[in-house]
Amino acid sequence: MDSVPYKAVEEGQAPALQKAPVLDRFIAKFIDLLIMGALFAFPTAIGPLAGTTYILISDGLKHGQSLGKKAIGLKAVSISTGQPCDFKQSIIRNAVFGLLIGIYFILGWIPYVGKVLVFLAWAAVTAIEMILVYADEGGARFGDRIAGTMVVDARDLKRPASF
């Protein structure tokens, strides 16, 4: 068994997966956050509920691609099978963003200090996630490690394996 967590657990269990380019991942997540923000703009509780739901299940949409990943050509896949990310894995891998939204609703109402705390929480989590994506050999952020997923270039999965 190899020590790298983003290779098949047993020989032949899953295709060898290569991490997606870091810049592509950041652009795809930015697109998804813009979509989430647009959904938040809907009136009453429907907007925040729709935005939170989208960000949690987005990677479990058709073929493991959120709208941002689809636009950029990326895919979230299970590291054990190489199959597209499902809704359960998507919720697990994006739970940190759901938690940050919860923090916003809990602390955001506190005048001045609440907004600063929320901003600091988002900045800290974003910085940690960016460092993990860049530094990890498999490009795994915290959510990927917990869910057992990784983000790959969807075009690479369509190419035949070379022997």
C-alpha cells in the first residue's frame, strides 16, 4: 500500500488520479461562491437556505461537477473508486462552508464585532484551505480528506490510460 492517500487502496481498484490545477480549482470555487451569493439575495429565508443548500450539495450534482467545476472542466471524484462525488460526499467535503454560513447567522447580528469575527473566520478558513490545496500532493483540502475525495481535471478522465 502506498503512503499517498490519493492513489488506489488496492492495485486496480481505481484509476490513478492526478490533482487538478490549483488556479482552475480557485476559479471554480469562486464561481460557486458567486452562485451561492446570488441565491442568498432571494428574499426571506428562502435565499440563505437555497445558497447554503447549493454550496453543500453542489459537488454531488451531475457527474460530480458543481456549476463552477463544470464551467472550468473539473470534477470531484471518490479516491477509492474514481467515481463522481455523490451528495453525501459533497455535503461532507463542503461542510466547512456550511459551518461558516452558520457562524454568519450566529455572530453576524452583533454590531461591528460580529461582522469582523465572521470576516476573520472566513479569511482563516479560506487561507487554510488554499494552503492545503496548494501544498498537498493530491491537492486535498480539509473537506477532501474527510470525505475521501479529490478534484481532478475532467478531461484527464476521458483520456485512455497509457501502458
